[in-house]
Amino acid sequence: MRFTDDTEDALGFVVALVNTEPRASASGDDELSTVDQLDWLLEEHSYSGRRDGDETELDEVRAVRTRLRRFWTLTRDGAAAQVNRLLKETKATPQLVRHDQLDWHIHATEPDAPLAQRMEVEAALAFVDVIRGNALDQLRRCEADGCDGVFVDLSRNGSKRFCSLRCGNRMNVSAYRERQSEQAEVADEPTPEQSAG
């Protein structure tokens, strides 16, 4: 299923945010442990609105990261309940806005609302589209060994298996080495003629 551009952008941001956790990050470290790392993430995704740039904001965003990861484990009904809870708690008021180079899209908080709150609301609005489109199966976990990354499968045939090219390459190399090892074992086995001799 294809989503609107703002939904895809919001889902892409949620994936990037969740994948900063140590068990999902490329480095294996918490890639959201400093205010500078948060600033980089926000710039990378052209995140607009208020930024306090302090440790309190960073802690709040890390808490949001944990809550948003849960969407990859929820049923459709569970996801709907979580979205409703988020929208109710934040008193979200959907409205069409246009800013920067972006055309009309939905926001449900004011630009000066706390960053963590805006993140949760924007994610909730994106998950509304996922739930309404019955597309929760597009929220996937990486199949690479040792990776707990997440992604949204927007491929045409819905066959994406890994959160990143890095994980895909790592698993392909591992499968290749395993095949090579099996072929070497077969080559080392004695033939019936050698066994009889």
C-alpha cells in the first residue's frame, strides 16, 4: 500500500528514531545519547518547530522512542487503542498546514508544542493511515541475526526483509560463507571408491 508523502515521511522518521536504540543501531551504541545526536536526527529529517536543545528534551524524546517501538509488536486493534490514547492525551487537533517547501499536510499540534509531544502526535497520525489501510503488516522487524531494527516495507511486492542495506549484505555474506563451507565439507568426504580402497 502507498501512503501520502507526509505519512511516509512521518513513518520514515519513526523508523529512524527507533533504530537509534543500541539493539537496532548501525554502531551498536545508543545513537540518541546526546543533544547533538538529536539535533542531527532532526536536521536529517527536516523536523520543524520548537527545539529546546537540552537534556530534558532529549530524555523525553528517548521515552517517545521506546513507546513508538511498540507499534511493531501490536495487533491492529492494539495499535488503534494506542493511537487513540496518544491523540487523547495530547489533545491533538488535526489541521491542514503548509510550511517551508511542503504542500498541504496534517499537523495536530502547534509548532511551539514540546518536541516529544509533536513526535508522538505526528507518529500517531501516520499510524492512523496504516491502521485504516489495514497495512500493519508493512511494519516489519529486521530478519538479520543480531539486529532488532525496524522498517516500513514500501516495496512493490512487499518482500523487504532487512532494515538496511548493511544488514542485507551481512546476511548475504553469511549465507554465501555457509554454502561455501557446506561445499567444502562435501568435497572433503571420501568417495565410495576411496572408502573401499
